[in-house]
Amino acid sequence: MTLSSSLPASRSPPAPPRLLLINKFAESRAPELESLHSIISNRLNHDFRLRRDKRRRTTGFRTRKNNQGKSRRIIDSVSSTVGDGRAEGADLDEKEGVRTESKPSRRVRRRQEFKRNPDSGFCLSVDGTKRLRTHLWHAKRFTMVKRWGFYLPLGLQGRGKGSRAVFRRLKSGALVHDSSYSIPIQLEGPEESILGIMRMILRPFPSNFSEQTSKPVVHGACYANSMLHKVSFPLPKFIAPVIYMWRPLKSDQNCVGYSLRQLWIWIHPASYNEGFESLRYACEKQMNETGASVQCLSIEGHIARLEVFGSKSLKILQKVLIPVPESCKIGSQSLSSCSSMRPCSNSRLKTNFVLEHGDQLPPRAIFSLEVQDPRYLIETQIAEESAGSKDTLLSFWSKPEENRVFPSDNSKQLWDSYVNVKPPLPENIICSEKHSKRLKQFYLDSARSRESVCVARDDYDQSCPVIVLKHADHGIFGSRWSVILPLSWVKSFWMSLILNGAHAIGLREQRWIACNLGLPSFPFDFPDSSAYSSLMISESKKAEEAAMLRPPAVRPIDVPVDPPWHCVSHTLRKRSNSESGDCKHSGESFTVSIPRTLNDYNFVLEESCCQETGERPSFVRVLIHAFKEGSFEEGAVVCAPDPADVPACSSRLEEYAPLQMPQSFVQSYFTRGNSDMWELQVQQDCSTLQWYRWPIGFITSGFVRGRE
């Protein structure tokens, strides 16, 4: 007897029966469904109602109106088809006798517009306002505002509360924010010319790139933060904070001073026009001085950025960012060549090992991946462990010049803005594939459906390149990550992040988090920028319009929403017994100056010493906390303390009562002038001088409830 005859013959599984009795099938599965229902009921405490924060606005409860509409449509369709053509529903062309299709409703047209996913560019409204790719998702759940040329999500529906829930999710979960409104500007040209432009407009900026701290940045392994300034003399004018990142060097370009390089500068949309003009002027100035041409291009509408932060942000990214298997990448290449086999061993370090040990990466690290469509969530099972170690991983960012393979070699399509990345598969094709798979399980699939799906796949792709940025950690709140990806792929990754446990936030919640971490939020905490002035003017107009809609008896106190920073100059110029009456000063000649570097501060000191008339006020950003009790509101005035106030704050005795200003004094602290300019009102009444304090600043970000 042979070995083959001794083994039992493998039998194929029996085919499903051609006749299926539904009643018997349901009776046999009834115990399983009942046990499943009991388990779910116990977990939900027999409460199957949807959570209030998960509910959506709907008109489905108005059954009478919906039924009337349905019946009317049925009657119209019947009368138009059966009638003699003279009914109201019939729209016939008298000359040709052909029925003309009526124009679809606005709801249908908007739905079709939001479903489109073009390769590049934002969808525009009638007035030219841009919409994010996630606009439809946000509009159903968030309060939308028109700001900086976009329709942006302000926050969850309500009165602007819910900060405690946001911080709780930040500690024990993950938050996601669509930052596609941030616009990148690309500089392309010789490296030395780009460095010369950056020295003119960026502060702080390293003067020597040969230092160990600057090598990862110039090699494209890390990004850097800086402040964009307008090229002006004697002191450059501040525009906005920016993030700049170099295109990573290839293995044969690991030498500083390589001829052609590319640089991305991410800027806030509130200062985009001003920043782009400053960059273009710097490029023209550099060309006139050196003769080297540097292209300044805006790649708005091509790439987007998603922000993910929280204690579980890395775990969610590991679920969503699934690297493409190397067998798929090199399938078209010759496996016998050494050049195609060498990247395989290194790429495993770049994909699997980097994601698994993302918490070990240094701050501001950059690495790129080619990931699968996150809607499939098919992880590749690898039997072998990812090659590499922690020391090898960190060496890619600490000493990038010594490595031949850089961790950002997969981002060629993103850096080449002229190369259009194929969009992902539409939802209808994915649903058709899932439906065909279900039919195949029951042996009901057809060859025609398979052919239609294959033909539809030609214009789309199932993978795309992404660039991941790791930001600095902030203690118990975990890490923060940025995912840079093509704009057409934002919807796919956004829904996958939400379904994997990330909670979406808007501009208001993002500002809460920045305030809790002690970080400035642009443009609210940058009063020396033009974006801050324009934002405060628009906010003051909205507040005035809202106040005029209320009766005079219940209107709020008329206080300046836009802080009058020019009034602080009176504090510096005041002299004992020298001023009397109203201290009026024109705010047009006043400029807020905040020296952020040591060179700027030294320049201000030298300028104040050289000038004989007056001092130039300079502000500094500080973090203040309420003493014993109370909190600070946005727009509150920070006053210089009186010598008598120091013992009251430092002593614990009960006889020292806190300073309490009368309400009438608060209303007359600032007065509105004839030109709608707020001026400081100096009190002359002896009874109110004991409460008067000179202003030295304003609160730009108020206290956030729920913070620790």
C-alpha cells in the first residue's frame, strides 16, 4: 500500500442546498439570536436609546408631512404617465412632442456636489468661500463659521461648553482635527539661495547648518518651527508662525550645498496672502542680488493635513496607516537585480518598525509611508519580526548624513505637485465589491458584475503616499501627530480615524487644548499680527450687531471687544501729577511690538536708548493663574499693581480684602471716541483714585473650564 492510498481523500465542502426553507432556518437560529440579544441588553442596561451626543438632527418624526409628500409624488407620476399629457406633472415639448426632464432640486444638486471628489482644489460656494472635503460631515454635527475664506467647524452644537469632555478624551483617547485649511508654499531652487531667503524672512533661523542640531532639518529628517516676518527695515514686521520642512535628500545627495532643493512652508490661512507676498518679494530680492532664480509656488488644493493628538493617537494611527507590502511594490521589478532587493530589507525598517516604535521617535521627526486604502483595513501578516533596533531607528534622525537610505523616500508624488495622485475608490464601487463578495458566498455572483467592477478600478488607486510628522509630547496628554496626504484622500482617512475611536474637534476645542498646554494659538495670542487685528474687528462687529438686537434694558456693558493696545502707552508716559483730564492718544501711530528673539530685544533696547522722546512699548507673553479664587476672561485688562496690593496678595489674614472695583467704574474705564476708537479714561475723582490701576496688557486667551 502506498502512502497516498493510506491517507483519506480530501473532500470538497458540500454545496449549499438549492432549496432553503426560511421558517425552519429562522427557528434553528432563534436561540443564537436570543442569547446575543440578552448579552447586548445586559451591556446596555436594557436601554437601547441612542446617546444624546450621538443623535443627529432629523425630520423623520413628522410622518404626516412625509406621507403627504410621498402620496403627492405618486399621484403626479401616475397622472403624467397615464393621463393625456395635459396634467400638471406632464412637461411636454409642443413642437417635438418629447418629454423634457425637469431641473433637479437644490437638495439633490448640493448632494451631488458634496459627493464629488476631484483630484485637486476645494469646492466653492456661490460667494467663493471654500469648503473642506469633510464639510458635509462637519455641517451635520458642528457649528460652521465663515472665516479666512473657508467654511470651518467652530465646535460642537451648543453654547460653547464641553471642555471637560474634551480634556477627558485627550487623556484617555484621541482627538482629530481637519487642518486642510493650512496652506503650504513651496520654494524650489538652489539650496544656498533658499537659505538666503529664509535668513531674510524667518526668525529664529540657524546661521550655521553644519551644527548637529540643524543637520536633521536640512537633510529632511525633521521639521522646524519659526516666525515669518515681512522684509522691512529697521525691524521686520511679524506675519505668522510657520512650519518649514525640506524635501529629504536621496542617497547620492547627502552633502550640504546640493544644487536643487525643495522647501515647504506651512502658513495659516489668516496670513496667507501677506506671507505669500513676503516670500515672493524675498525671492525677487534674492534674484536681484545673486542672480539665482527661486520659484515660489502655492500648492493649495493639492495636499492636506490631519492632526491627531491624545494618549491613544499612536494606536489609532497604527490601525489606519497600513503599509503596502513590499511584494506589491517590487512586483514589476526584476527580483534578480541587487538594486531591487536592497531596499526591501531597509524598507521593512521604515514601515513596520517605525510605526511599532513611534513613541521612541525624537520630536519633530518626519517619515513617509505608502499605505493602503484605510477602508479595507487588511493588515499584512508577517511571520518574521521587523528588522532593526531602537538605536538603528534613532540613528536615522540623529545622524541622517551617515545613512544611505532615508526614512522619507516614499514621498516623491507628494513633493512633485505637478504629479496628480489617483483618487481612492468611490463608495459605490466599494459597496458593489462587498455586495458581489456576499453573492459569491451564496454562489449567486455573475461575470457581468465582476467585469463592471474591474473596469471601474482603472481610474482609481488603492494606495497613496503619506508623510507623518511627530510633534513634541506634552506630559499626560500624550503625543501629537500630523498626517500629510493628497487632498482627494482626506475623506477616506477621516472616516477611518473616526470609526477607529478618534473624536473630531473644531477650532474652539483646538484653542482650548492649546491654552491648557500653555501654547499660543494663532491669531488669538499674536496681537502684533495683521490677522489678529482683522479678526478682532470682525468679532467686535458681530458683538455689536448681537447687542443691538436685544432690548436696551438687558444689553451688556459697552466694553471694547477689540483690546485697545494703544492705551498701554499711557502707562509708560505717565508722570506724577503731570497728566490731567482725558488721556487721548491716537492708536493709528501705535504698533504692538513683541520681541521673540534675543536679537530683536537688543534692537529694541538700542532704539529706545537712541531716541530722546518717549519709549517704544514692548510686550511679552506670560502665563498667569488666579490667586486663591476666581478666573480670567478673554479681553480682561491686566493692570499694574499698587504697592498697597502686594501685602493683600501675600498675606493670609482676613483683614486684607481683595480689591473690588465698583460697576460704574468698570463701565467708565474706557470710553468710545468720535471715531469709534476706545480711549483710556483717567479718573480725577478722589473717591475713585484708590481703585484706579494703570493698564499694562490684556488677556488674549481666557480660562478654560475643566483644565488642571
